[in-house]
Amino acid sequence: ASGWGRLGHPTRGQAGTDPLVFSSPPAVTSPCKILKCNSEFWAATSGSHHPGAEEAPEFCTALRAYAHCTRRTARTCRGDLAYHSAVHGIDDLMVQHNCSKDGPTSQPRLRTLPPGDSQERSDSPEICHYEKSFHKHSAAPNYTHCGLFGDPHLRTFTDTFQTCKVQGAWPLIDNNYLNVQVTNTPVLPGSSATATSKLTIIFKSFQECVDQKVYQAEMDELPAAFVDGSKNGGDKHGANSLKITEKVSGQHIEIQAKYIGTTIVVRQVGRYLTFAVRMPEEVVNAVEDRDSQGLYLCLRGCPVSQQIDFQTVRSAQAPEGRARRKGPSLPAPPEAFTYETATAKCREKLPVEDLYFQSCVFDLLTTGDVNFMLAAYYAFEDVKMLHSNKDKLHLYERTRVLTPGNTAPTGTHPTLWVALLCLCWLCLL
């Protein structure tokens, strides 16, 4: 809907307790029905972006119905970013169109998009194309990559690779242009293995390019549109500089934000979501006050208290270790993998024994779900597509313990350590 650009920006909080807006208890399926409210309002008002006097009563009726729908789901949506954006947006639209909060709430007739609607507009001012405006003043921008997949595994903008617990809601990205928040939930009841069950992306309003837009995905629901039903940046002249493309229905979408030179890939693999982004360093570092900014996983990595080291948990990856991890009374994974069978399975899709391969093995042992092998495979495929430095596609396991802070030191390939040890031994003979 038009006039959506003044939605309130989310407030920042502490990760894990109050990230971005509120933190909600992790749940496998969300009872919040804001997506349904959004789609009903969009269906009722499609084609009425600028309602005239004769259409205002119907538009106001749709707004009141929308507000009524949000009130019905308010209790279960307290920690939902899309919900809070919708509530602020309704208030804005009520004021803009002089709508009374009292009145009929029956849904008006459905409308179809007229020819030439902004959904199909392809023209954009140059300011809404990051690379075109950038090249005028300096050299080509440097791009960075961040990805989250599996149990979950995080590759930061600085190519640090971590396996984290991070249960509940956490901010992945939080800068001047967009916010990304993920919610990770236990894979099995009582298990410490978690995976991403919900993802919310807020693209903030930007000059004459795009209105503020919210994208939200959750388990078994990967929409090919923003929460208001649109597929681009709204009613501004450069709306098409933000666009969603569905690659595989219900499994793979891509969001191009050309005005900030950013590409986002979201997938559903099995029941869970993966996230990957390619973003210019200038956009990555565009924050009001970096020193006082809260945690932002793609930039700072996971807190040390939330990190899991492959080497220290290997003993727990044996069948008896898995039983201790979940507790003897809890159900077993759907398929029990040994280290050997997990290694063989992962090698089918990931022949190079890098950290994506190790993540695959780790996830099969901790979850028993073969879809986690596919999550690691697609995460690496996204790296190949999005990472600007093809020499840094593979990352290898670090051999030193984590240093204080949120990042791990750059490590050395294990085979190099073996070679050095052998050389030292020969020197002593």
C-alpha cells in the first residue's frame, strides 16, 4: 500500500533478549498471523495506491479491517517485526487518508492491478543504482559476503566461520539501510542443536528510490513477495531498484536491492531456512555509531559464549555422546549417523573437506536429518555465486583456540601443521 514509507524503524536491543524490537520465545510454528492480515489488506486494496475521494470510504474500510485483524493477533505477535511495522503503517495511513477509526470493517471488493502499475515499472533514477553512481567518483566497490545455514553455521563479512548456539531471536545485519533478524529454534525437543525457523528483513525507505519494505519467511512459508504483497520497492520513481524474484517455488527466492548494491538469497531446505548476502563494504559499515552499536552477527560474529568448536565437541558426536546431549528419555534422530557414514554422505555433495564439509558432518551427527547436508551444499553454492574473491571460497578448520572477543583467529590448514611437525622431527634426527 502507498504511504508506507514512514513506518517506524525498529529499536535496537540486546541480542538474545531484546534484539531490534522484542524477543519472543522460540517456537517451532509461529502463532502470529500478521502475514495473513497483510495479504488480506493487499488483496482488498490492490490498484488503490492513491485513492480518490470516491474510493476513500472503501480504502478506510479496508484499513479498519486491517487494524481489526492486527488486534486479533496482537498477543501472539509481540516480538514480530512485521507486526510492529504493520501497526505503525496503519496509523500513518489512517492519518494520511483522514480515516475514522470507527466505522464498517467489511472487506471491499477485490481489485486487479491496472496497466502500468508500479509493480511493472522498470525505469529508475541513477541514484537508485549503486554501481552506476559509485563509479562516477571512485574505483569499483569492494563486496563482502555473509551466510547463515544449518545448525547454525555463520560466515561473517570478514570470512570468519563459526558454529553457534544462538537460540531465539538474533540480529544478523543492522545498518542504516536494512535490518535482518533470524529466529533459531531447537531441531529436536530438548536438543541444543538449533536451526533458523524464521527470517525478517526490513529495507528502510531511501530517498526517491524505495519505500520501506518488510520481507518475512518462516518454516514452510517462503513468500515471493514482501509482507504487503508487493514485489518491488513501492510507489517511488526508483521502485524497481528493489525487487524479489522467485527462483524455485517455496524453496528459493532472491532479492536484488540495486540502490545499495546488495543481493540476498533465502532458501528453505527441508524445514529450515538459509540466508546469504552480497553487500558492499560501504553499506556494511554504514552505521550511526559503530562503537556503541549492539551485536550484529554478520559483522561481529557470535559471542564467545554462544560459539561451538568442532574439535572440542567431536567426542560428543559419537552415538553415546548424542544421547548425553539430548538426554536418555528424548526421542532419537530420524536417522542415526556414525562419523564414517556422515562423512561418506557429505562427500557426495561436498568433495572438498573444508568447513562446509565439516559443518555437514557435524549437523548429520547432531540432528540425523539428511536435509542439513543439502543446506551446507546450497550454502557453498551461494558463496560461489556471491563471494567476490574466488580464492576465498573454501575455508578450513582452525587449529588454535578462540581468542577473547567475538572472532576467531585466522587458522592454518591441518595438513600444513602435519608437514611442519614432520619437518621438525627430521631436523632432530
